[in-house]
Amino acid sequence: MKTKTFFKDYFFSLILVASIIVVSIFSFYRFIIKQDYIVSYEGKCEITSNNCFLECDNDSCTENHYYSKMQKYAPDLYNECGKDITDCANANICLPNDQKCSITYCDPENDGDTCKKATPSESAILNDEQSSSTNNTIKL
Amino acid sequence: MICYLFSEPLYFLFTSGVPALLYYAYIPTTFIALFLGIYVYRNGKHLLFNKLFFVICILFSLWTISTLIEWTNIHSGLILFVWSFAGIISGLIAILSVYFIYVFLEKKNLTTSIKSILILAISPVILLSPTSLNLSGFDINACDAFKFWWLPYKIYYTLLGMMAMIWIFVLMARKYRVSTVDMKKQIILMGTGIEFFLSLFFIWTSYTYYLTQIGVDSDSRLEMYGLLGMVIFLIYIGILMVRFKVFNTKLIATQALVWTSIILISSQFFFIQTNINKVLTGLTLIVFSVVGWLIVRSVKKEIRQRQEIEHLLKIKSEFIDIVSHQLRTPVSVIKGMASMLKEGDLDNQPKEKRDEFIAGIYEKSEKLADILNDILKAAELDMDNFSFTPANIKPINLSQLVKGIFDDLFSLAQAKKLNYQINISPEIANLNVMTDESFLKHVFQNITDNAIKYSRDGGSTTVDLSKEKDFFICKIIDSGIGIPEDQKDRLFEKFFRAKNAVDVHAYGTGLGLFIAKKIVEAHHGGKIWFDSTIGKGTTFYIKLPIAKQV
């Protein structure tokens, strides 16, 4: 009798708590165990061959860097690079086995001034600089 | 995946990469909300209103803690997992706020249909929380979750919050028009507080998120200040608790002030850097805590004394009321009748008429004697450790005593055409209770007499005597008017009479049950209690120890 009254009084609370527990388990499985989500980050971009996004590194914009917009499926990225992708070359390219992967370059028509592609003369200087530098970021 | 905005946080929460103000704003607010929620819950665990406030405080605390985790952590899986609950927490806060305000205004639970509507409204938020409609990915550069491109999930639960605000406003406005001045003040305080809380919580967070999305704001840090609405709400709740005693708590302003100050001083540890500052703040905290405790203790003592004085004044006024009504009426009748006899007004009347007057005087004198006996007995029993005079304690056969009283009151029951019954279990026929018979007789006489008096004509009164282990259990069951729910706690108080009892029988000192309780409890393990349903009847239970047989 007491159990019956308890269920009657707390019917809605029980439904809420039970459904929250169920979705918590699903969320835990999806985000922690399976890592079923897309990871977005700034990928390496060569202005000699592509239109890259430009981002200033200081207020006066004397220092800046170029990037492409990368998206990869988290389990693929984890298998290819581990937890930290900072120095992982595979993070900057789409591999044939990648389940979901995209590289977005800058589109001058839509993104306007934020795009940059080197002119032939700039490319020549950059190629010289690149051959003597091991830096990951490209600076003008 | 890990992002590299900050270093790995300590205990999931503490990192040097975020502004110290974030901790100073979030942690004290969380502590104050939790403290107030637990305090309110502990002071009225059975009250729905208190439970709802407690749950809202817990949800708010979960929201602040999960937001801190999202801000300070660098592991994408953990951030996304915690972030996936943001919608559920916000949606629950929205629907529970409506529920909370409804109970505050109407003093009753929501109907099943409205509860179903609220559950239906929140169910998409709960069910879709682990899906990509809520969170689809993680931005390593910003260390943020990102959402489905047209944000249906976030828009839905934000709208839920806005709907809650409108619903609450309508409920408040409707009630405001028909409320007393006191209630109007409470509605304004509660309404302003909760609308502030919800508007900052839902509108501010959505607006700042929108600014971030369109690039006006570089990151969503402004969103953090959405919790300031809760601070305002808690201040208003504090005023309602101290001034209007909502939640049935006895929180006093001094107590609230001391606790808030202690939490605020403690929260300074989250951003002060130098050791000397830490030592000074620690000393301030210790000194303030000790002084605060002493002040609260002294204020509580004063309040207790004031309440005791108020209680005594109330008893005094009830006593005067009894004396003026219950004593004056029979005295006036006796005086009037005696005067007529003295003046010879009845000399020419037949003997029967004069005998009738003399019987009237005798009856009223008996009543007066009863009242005086009650008052004297109550005074005798009104001691902390009342006990019977040892010389008067004898083994008394309880079955015979109860049966004797039952028989004495038979004519009274017959006059009301009651179904008047007594059931005595045969196994206790020879068992005794060690007692002072004159006192115990008073208990059964009083309660059986009340049962008959308050039963409706043609109803029933049953006396049932049995045993349970080493105790007699006597049940006196009537089909009377019942005892109102809000007066049950006061039934055994001196001079107290339930309002519906006064309406039915004006005569009564309000001392009978007080005396009965004192006498029953003077027996080792003795207890008296009752069950009652208004309009259906009352059952009194008397538990007395069985004397050991030699």
C-alpha cells in the first residue's frame, strides 16, 4: 500500500529521474567511450598553393598566421595522432581511411579580406625561407 | 583530444588560465544557493514548496559547477559530456520555477494534467541531449563544444525558459489582484526575484551566445554573468524568509547575514595570491565566525525568551477567557436562582417548581466544582516531573475500571441514540495497572465523555481494550466531528479547544486532554495519541503498562 502511494506521489519525478539517468548513460557512451563527434581545428595551410585564412597574432597585425579549417572524426584523429595533435602531420590532411574529414580553404568571394594566397614573387621568397626553417607556422 | 588554451586543471575546476573573477563569482553563489536550499529543505522536509526550492538550488549549483568544468577543462570528451546536460538543467529550472511559483501562490500541488504538460515540454530536451542536435563536435582552438548549425535544441530550451517567465508573470498578476496587502508584498518580492533569475539565466545567456556566433564578441565569456540573476533571487528569498517566514523557517536576519559574510570572506581565498593576504583573510574569517556564532546564539536566546513570553501571555488570555465565560455563566445562574428563592418569588409556586430551581442550582454548582477541579488538577500536573504519590499507587483492574466508566456514561450515549459498544479482550480480564485510581479514572471518563459528546446523534462510540506485549491498548473510537488538520498539534495544550469543538459545545475548559496526557505519561511507558479525519471521527489510543503479576 505504501509502495503504491509512493509511486502515485512521485510518478512524474520518477519518470524524469529515470529518463535523465538513461540519457546520461547514452551521453557518457557517446562522448567518453565512443568519442562519437567531430573535432574542428586550424590546419596547416600553404599560401603558395591555396587560399588560406589569415589571422593576426597581435593588435597591429604585424605578426600573423595562415590556416585552413579542418574537421575530422574524433576516433580517426585519436588513432592517427593520439590525444595531442599539436605536432601531428596527419592532422593536417585527410587520409583514405578517415570516416569523416574535410578541409575548408578560404573563399575570397565569401570571406573577402581574411583570405590570402601568395603572388608568384612572394612564393619564390617563401620557398627560400621555408627550405631554411622548420617552423610549423608560415609568417610573412 | 585535448585543447591547449589552459594547463590541466586541479580537481577538474582550478586552473590559472581563467580569470580569478570567474571563481569569485561562481563558487560563493553556488555555496550560498546550496546552503539556502539545504537549510530550507531541512526546515520543512514534508513541504512541497521547500522541496521544490531545494531542487532548484541543486540544479542551479549543478549548472554553475558544470559551467566551471566546461571553462577550465581541456579534454574534449569530458567537456562535451558535461556540456550535454546544459539543456536538461536549464529546461528543468524553467519548468520547476513554474511549479514552485504555482505552489507558492496557490498553496497546493499542480494538477496531473499540468504536470503532464510540463513533462511533455521538457521531454525533447532530455531525450535529444545525447544527440548531434544538441552537440555535434568540438573546437580545439576555442576549447568549446559546437552545435548543430541552426541550433534548434538551444532555441527550444531557451524558449521554454521564456515561456516559463510569461507563465509565472500571468500566475502572479492574476493572484496579485485578489491578495491581501501582506501577500501582495510577497508576490512582488518573489516575482521580481524569480523573473530576474530566469531572464538573466535564459535571455542574457542566449544574447551573449548570439553575439559570439556573429563575431561581435570574441568569446562567450559574457555568458558567465548570467548567474547574477540567481544572486538577486537569493537575496529576495532571504528577505521573504526573514520578514514573511515563507518556507516555515525560523531564519533570522542576523543568521543570514553572518552566513553570507562567512561565505563571501571564504571565497576570497580563490583569488588572493600572497601569503600575508591569505593569513589575514584566514584570521578575519576565524574572528568573524566566532563573533558571528556568539551574536546568533544571543539573538536566538532573546527570540526564544520573547516566544515564551508570548506563549505565556496567550495562555493567560485563554485562562481569562475560560474564567469569564465558563465560570461566570453558572455563577450568574446560581446567583439568580438563589436570589429568587431568597426574595420569596417562588413561595406561591408549587413544590415541584422550587425543587426544579434547587436542582438547577445544584447542577450548576457541580459544573463549577468540575471546572475548579480541572484547574486545580492541571496546576498540580503542570510540573516537569509529575509523579503519583507512592501511597496512592495500587494495582487496579483496568477492565473493571473502563467497564465501570462505560456503564456510568450509558445514559448519555442512549440520549444521543448512539451505537454504544465495549469490547474487552478476555485475556486481560485479570490484568492490573499500577496507578492512582482517581487520576486514571479521570482519563477514561474524559475521553469517553468527549467521544459521546462530539458524536452525531445516531452515530457510534466504541471502547476497545486489548493488550500488546506488556501494555494495555485502549481505543476509544467515535463518529464525531473530527479534529481540523491545522489544530492537531495543539490538541493536548492547556486551555486549547479546537474551533469546531467550541462551535458544537460552548462549554469546556480545554484542560481535559492536557490533564489526560499528563496522567497517562506519568505511567512508565504510558502514551496517548489519536488519529482523526475531519467530519468522520476520531480514535484516541491510550497505552498503559500491565502490572507484573505476583
